Amino acid sequence: METFVEATELAGRLEDDTVRVVDVRWDLDDPAAGERAYSAGHVPGAVYLGWLTDWSDPDDPVQGQLAPPARFAEVVGRSGIGPETTVVAYDDGRLFLAARLSWGLRHYGHEAVQILAGGYPAWLRAGLPTSTAVPAPAPREFPVPEPGALRAELPEVLAAVREGTATIVDCRMESTYTAAGEHIPGAGRLPAPELFDPESGRLRDPDELRRQAEAAGVREDRPTILYCGGGVSASAAYTALRELGVTDLRVYDGSWSEWGSTPGTPREKH
């Protein structure tokens, strides 16, 4: 299944009851903005799932961590998503939450997931209809999944730093990276926003992506651990690298939020 779906193609699949469109728009400065935007207009039939309110772990001290298996299964199941459902996620083309949800679903073994290319702005540019109606899909049984191998935790990253067992890549945007002043030792740089065209919200040309990945030290024959500030930009980089055929990828979910606040973690100045 292709990672991205074009707006016009998705428009022709809205009546397919095996497809569930999910709106995950979010604003870091205004947590209610995404749901307000959804209420003002969304892809017809789309359900709304809030990043921090629905599919993150409310009990984790690091904000925005992927929800644990039982909570994740409950949330997606009540949204009308079952094991045979194809999920199409979209955001505003800026914050990469669709890539984040796609990564989370894949981590929990649900491969039937796509991202609306260019996000909701692409839907609007295509002149496609919008809706303010809130659907009430029949809940589906989504079995509590076993976690996959796409999520790295602090001990694994510490071991990779000490033993050199994986390439570590910092995906923070430049402003966040510069403000922090530090990074995980030996990490390459692959700022997630630079992987996407800022006007269209689409991935850059494959040759350009490959050049950026190679400059960051990513190799297809070596494990790569991606991190950012809190796991979202790293999920976008995961999506971009996956499109290039890089398969041995993990997202360090705690990212710098956890690493930078944990006593004793090694750090380098930049």
C-alpha cells in the first residue's frame, strides 16, 4: 500500500466502509485549535482524534508519548477502526501529526494506513467538498496489540550511544535544536521540516531526500534511531526515510524531552 494518497483519490473512496479518515490537526500553542478547525470544516466522514487527548499516554511524565496498547486499541476501536480498516490520516501540513499516527499504527501492527498528501490544505486546494457533520461510526473490535519494533526507549538509546550499535539522528527543527544547545552524542542532523516542501506540505524529491539522509549518516545496512523534541518530527522523518526504502528504523519516543531532563544522560554541545 502506498504511504501517501492524493486528495482526488481519497474523494473517490469516502463511501467505502472499509476506509476510515482521521483528522489529527493540532496546535502546540492552543490544544483546542485542532478540534475547533475540525468543527469548522473537515473531510466528509472524518473522525477527529486529538494527539494529547486521545492517542497519547496521559500517565507518562513525558508529554505526547504513544498511548499504551490497551488505550490505543480502545481509542481506534471506538473510532470505527478494526483490523481490516484502511486508515487515512491527515493534518494541517505543518505539524506532522498524520505521520505520527501512521507510525503509531504501524508500531502496533496495523499496516493499512495512509497519509493524505499535503494534508487538509491540499484537500481545499483541490476544491473538494467539506463537512461540519460529526460522524458516529459503529465501534469495531481492535484487538489489544503487541508493541512492534518501531519505538525505541531510553535504555536502548543509551546502549546505542555507548556501544555504537545504531546511527542516531536528530530531527529537531533548527530553532528547537539551536535553543537546546545540546544533542545526543554522535547524532547526525536531519531536520524534519526540511524533508518537506513548505508550500505544498509534500515530501521533497527522492534524490534530495537521499542526499539529506546520507549527510545525516543514515545507511540502509545499519539500524537508525530517530529523535526530535517529543517524537512527532522524528515520526515524519521515519515516514520520509521509509519512502526511500530504509527499513531498520526506530523512533526514540521520549526524544530530547526525556533525554535532556534525565540526570546522567550524555550530551554534546553544538
